[in-house]
Amino acid sequence: MLSSSSNSSSSSIRSSNNTSSRSSKSSSSSKSSSVVVVVVVVVVVVVVVVVVVVVVVVVVVVVVVVVVVVVVSVVVVVVVVVVVVVVVVVVVVVV
């Protein structure tokens, strides 16, 4: 009787330990999975922010280049017009 009671008690303790171990593993697995999800979300957000920053920088550089080209073109045209006007005036005055 005593042996049977002792075996039953021991079996109950093992079963309780197994359940507790499974519960602990499940909790650990759940925590690990939530950490992985958080890391993935952070990585995705960082990548999106970097891509947006790169696109904005490229757009700003392109706009600056276009503005510089337009300004240089306008200056060249103005210089050419002034030179032509001066030459015409000199020719008219000399002739």
C-alpha cells in the first residue's frame, strides 16, 4: 500500500514537473517568437526610413543640378546677347 502510494505520489510529481517544464518551454518559445517579430519590424522600419532618405537626397541632388544647369544656361545666353549687342553697336558706330 505504502509503495503504491509512494509510486502514485512520485508519478504525480513527475507529471507536474513535466507540465511545468512544458509550460516554461511554451512561454520561452512565445517570448522568443515575439522578440523575433519585434526585431523584424524594427529592421523593416529602418530599411524603409533609409530608402526614403536616399530617395529624398537623390531628388534634392537632381533638383540642384537642374537649377544650376538652368542658371548657367541663362547666364551664357545673357553674355552672348550682350556681346552681340556690343559688337553691333561698335560696328554701327564705326561705320
